Amino acid sequence: MNRRDFLKQTSALSAGIALTPSLFTEAKPIKKFGIQLYSVRDLMPKDAKGTMKKLAEMGYTQFESYGGPDFLWGMSPKECKTFLGDMGVKMVSTHFDMNKDLDKNIERGAEAGLKYMLCPYLGPQKTIDEWKKKADLFNQVGEKVTNAGMKFGYHNHDYSFKPLEGQIPHEVLLANTDPKKVMFELDLCWIVAAGQDAVEHFKKYGKRYELVHIKDMVKDSSGKVTQKDLGQGSIDFVTILKAAKKAGVKYYLVEQEQYPGASIDSIKVDADWMKQLSI
């Protein structure tokens, strides 16, 4: 090969690389990650502040609370914000009961500096029309939360991804909610457990998601799901989270509800796994 031919081929190769940068994008660690406090639900009611300090020491810098006795754990909004801020932690979101003290909880969430308030559970609905009614409710609640300066969203379980009347209920929620009022938090364990393709889902609906729940699991031949410490299950998180990142997901939150031993030990394993994760 003479010099002229070599330069032509080199230029062509360089052009090809320039056209396909995604193939060569370097994976980077997730700088910040958080935890759904329900993961240590056995400890939070006994010693909320002490438990949150332990989580911060493990490397969790973002907390998502849950209904519990009080999603601010006995603290005023200002006190909670200061307490967490002194540890370098921010409470970014909470799961809450839409049917109890809605206006009061929205006000307290806004005062505490939360970004999101989320419906954690609906339960399986019997018909698609019932799912559409839930979508209408989401739009109503979402308007109130949005007017308070936060965002309202829904956290899925597996049942919303199981076909009903020829449709996927979760997609019905997506289609019938206003993106300006309702966003979604994708639980990666449950979408995979339902047999759906999380990567394809992000490609199609990614703009509606701002948070994800990261929890691992194995599924036996009967379909029974058993949750595992991160990295010890069967979910391909690297591939899925790359799709989540590309879609614009902002918060990566660990959640675990089953443990081989003590919950706090599993949560430490999860934190260490998150620290070595690159996507």
C-alpha cells in the first residue's frame, strides 16, 4: 500500500469514528446515588437520625423517604433540611399517601426542599378503564404538586407491566397523563420481573422518567421473584442504566426489600456496588 492509499483509508476510518461516537463513549462512575429509606424500614422508626447518619457514612448522598409515621421523621421541614444538609445529604423525594392530608403533605414537602412526591402503589386494577381513572387522579394531584414547585410521579410494581385487555397498564398511564404534571420513577426490578424490556421502554418513554429504583433479583422457573443484594442477582444493570442515562434519568436510588441477613448489611453491600458501577 502506498502512502496516498494509506492516507485515504485512514481518513475514511476517522470519518467513520466521528459518525459513531456512542460506540466509543467511555463509561463513567455515577457520581451521586441515593437510597429509598424503606430499605431500612426496620430501623427508621426506632432511630431515624442515627440510621440516616449510617447511610450517609456509606456514601448515600440522596434520600427518598416514605410514608411511614411521617416522611420527615418527626422533624420540621426546616430541621430536616438542615440535619441532612449538615451531612452532605439531600432528601430529593418521598413516597406518600395521596389519600391522606394531601395539601398538608405537599406544603411540608415543598418547605423541606423536596423535588418529587411520588405515589408508591396503586394495586392491580381490574380493567383498563380503571387505570384511566387513576391517570385522571394523577393529573389532578400532579397539578397541585406542580403548583407547589415540585413534581409528582408514580412508582411502578410488576402488575402495571402485565398485559390487561390487550394493553400494558403502565403505558396507559403514560398515554393518559400530562407530562407537565406527571412524571415516573421506574423500578428496574419490577419491570424486568414482569418480563418487559427495560432498555426498549427507556427508548420509547425515557423522557417521562427522572428517577429509577435499583434493586436486584432472581426469578425461578415458577416465576417467583427473590430480591438479592446488588450484583448477586440476574439483572443486567449496566446495559439498562446506560439506557436510563441516555434518556435523561437524574437520580439513581437503591431499594431493597428482602435480605439474606440484616438490612443494614445488605445496604452496605449495595453502596459498595454502586461505587464501582460505571455506565
